[in-house]
Amino acid sequence: MIFIVLIWIACAFICGTMASSRNRSPLGWGIAGLFFGVFAILLLALVGHQYVPDHRDRGDSA
């Protein structure tokens, strides 16, 4: 039983770390990893990186 709990906690940590590196919410994905385990890790791997526009991408010359 303790082994299963440790697996779920590890999944939450892995999801949070992966989400942070992909510009997504580490807290939200960590909670998703806690509840859904390996399935949340797979989903996060499938959705990939989130694009965050930079101020240089606006097209202004300012």
C-alpha cells in the first residue's frame, strides 16, 4: 500500500516538473498527477509546450 502511495506522489512531482519546463501550471499539473498518476504524465507529454509570446513578437518597432 505504501508503495502505491509513493508512486502517486512521484507522479505528482514528475508532472509538476514537466509542466514547469513546458510553461504550464506546475501546481495544476502536480495535482492532476496526484489524482490521475501515469495518465496525467502521458497527457502532459502529448500536449507539449505552451507558447508564450514575447514582446519582440508583436511586430512593433518600439
